[in-house]
Amino acid sequence: MPSCVGSRLHPGQGWSSGMTRYKLIIEYDGGPFVGWQTQANGPSVQSELEAALARFTGEAPLVHGAGRTDAGVHALGQVAHFDLEREWQADVLCRALNAHLRPNPISVLSASLAAPDFHARFSATARHYVYRILNRRSPPALERGHVWWHPVPLDAGAMHEGAQHLTGKHDFTTFRAAQCQSNSPVKTLDRLDVARYGEAIEIRASARSFLHHQVRSIVGTLKLVGEGKWRPADVKRALDARDRAACGPVAPPHGLFLLAVDYGDDGQARPEPK
């Protein structure tokens, strides 16, 4: 894939509202940021993107993201949208944003024209996350800050067995952060797979939407199964308890990546995991 791709725009292609909506696919290292969302206590991915847009375009658009990743959480395929009064060729916009984002660890992978009713968050039909655990005695050197290092041997097969109790539609109160703002704890988890690749264990989760800390809470719980402290069936007992106290420890943020976001028949290519 080219370093920066996008659909070309030409005069007269704007919408009747006088604004043009753009869609971005973005990857970033979440380590230096307080999360996706703009906050008063430090730099965020959203605020850095808005600042880069302001420097390049002279406008001050609000950037909407598909997933409000927490502090320290990374993205390989975050999706965002914003509106501009002036029309730009999308490939020019993409390259300019990357130039203005330096030296932040944020990269715009693609830019494209979006329909006026497209919304990065509310139009999404599925979100895909991957959590990576480095399961070996020696700590990481090259992947530090991008994996959860766990030196105690883990049984990935038992973790996968336990994970299957969580797929489908459930009340996920046990795996929901106290500060979660979702209207309901009921979510449908379409996929939850655990697999070992050499020294790495990957937990992949897919759903239309997730509760705050849901994936990290699930990973911390499955880690107990991998250690042999819990049996796979204990995961179901924790789920059925509908009690936050029944959850295992919350896994640290730096092993979690927002992998991709789906938009039905949108046709936008999705980046694959590296």
C-alpha cells in the first residue's frame, strides 16, 4: 500500500451544505497520549489531528473518531471524519497532515471523500481489536510498550476455551468499567479468539461496539485461566455474576490495538495486522 492514498477531488464536488466531509484511516502509538479524546490533562490523538488540520487548512474542524481509545492504547486502523469548507485533493490532504503531525507517532494512512451522512463512530458496523501478550521469561526490548510481558507460562488453549463463554449477546456488567457511559451493559461479542504464535499470544475481539475497558477486563480474566488459577468454566461464572468484583485484573493498555473498523458495503480497504 502506498504511504498515503486517497481519492481525488475536483472543483464542484462539495455537498450542498457548503462543507466537504473527509474520512481518514489512521495508525498511532498511544503511549505519549492521554487517549483518543481531547482532555485537559495532556495531549490526545484527536487534539493533535485537529491542530495539524488547523495549521494546514486555516480552519478548525472537529475530528470524530470511531473508537475512543484509552491512554496507552494503540491503533492500526482508527477511522475519523471531519468537515472542511474548502475542498482539497484527498492525497494532498493526507500528505500535508502527515507533515504537520510530525514528530507525533501518528500516521494518516489514507484520506477519502465521505458521504455527508457518514459518521466515523455511529456508522460503524463492527470494530476489531487485538491484544498482544509476550509470554516468555525475557522482557521485550524491541516491542516494549506494545505488548503485555508475562513471564509465567500461559495455556492459550485453555484461554480460548474460556473465551468462548463470552461470545454472543450477554450482560457484560462484570467486564465493564465503573466509569463506563454506555446506556446498557448488554453487548454482542461476535468473536473472541485466543491463539499462540511462538512466544506471542493474541486475543482478537470483534463486536459492533464495546464497553469501557471491556477488552482489557476480559484479557485480564483470561490470563487467570492461562495461569491455571481459573478453569475455563469460571469465566462463565464471572459473566453470570454481573458483578465487577467477579472480574479478573484489568490488563494494561499498551498491549491493546484498535485493528480496524467496518462500515458495511463502504468498500474502504482495511489495514491488516503487522
